[in-house]
Amino acid sequence: MEPQMNEGTQPRKSTCSEEVRSNGSSSDLPDESLIAILTTISREKGLDAQDFRCPSCRKSVGPTFASYRKCGFDEKYYCDGCLSKGEEIVIPARLIHNWDARPRPVCRRNMAFIERIRDKAVLSIDRINPKLYNQSRALSAIKV
């Protein structure tokens, strides 16, 4: 998404909600990276690793800036505009590796990605965690 122009000549970065509305994802993180995150339980790296900025809208976040929340999908910290309370979903990697189906807070960008691929066959459980079929009768019954 191209930066929008204000009345002057300075470009204005679009907000996370504008990006999600327009194309369902953020342009700075391609879907290939998000698909890799589907199979790996992400680890929190800290605000300093992301320059105390929201990964979606680049707003400053941190104890001396704006408030922030951690996304359960990529374990990054997002501003309140990009990760609102109540937006939760089951994290695919946690379900595949730990059989953990607890919904966790997710930023709008990642929520849009998960919703977009929810009904698509993008993962092969046989390759990622074949033992999962032994843990669930429901999965064993549908194994192809």
C-alpha cells in the first residue's frame, strides 16, 4: 500500500486498520513469512528488538511511549490500535505442537492472515508433527 499524501508534500503512513481493510495484510511482512510462523512457536524478543515501534504502523510503543500488547502469533508488541482487546484466535503452531487450543490475543494483520487461510490446506501435519494423530481420535479418523 502506497503512503497517502497529506495536503503538503509529506507522505503519511497508513494505519494498520487501513491496511487490513484494504488488502487483509500488511505490506512489510509477506505471506511466506507468516506461513513459516504457522509451524513455529514464536518467542518474544523484547521491545528493543523492534526499536520500540509497532511492527504494523511503526508508532512508538513502550513504557515511556504508547501502551502496547503482545501478539500470540508472532510474539511481537503492537500498539492498541493494531491489537485490540478481545481479538483472540487459536495459534496454529501451538495447536500443532502442544495440542494447545487456547485462544490468544492477535493483532489485526495476523488475524486477517489466519482468517484468510483458515479453510485452505497450507500445512501437512504428517510432516510437521505426525505423532499428533496418535493423540487425537478425531484427527486419526480424518487422516488421509
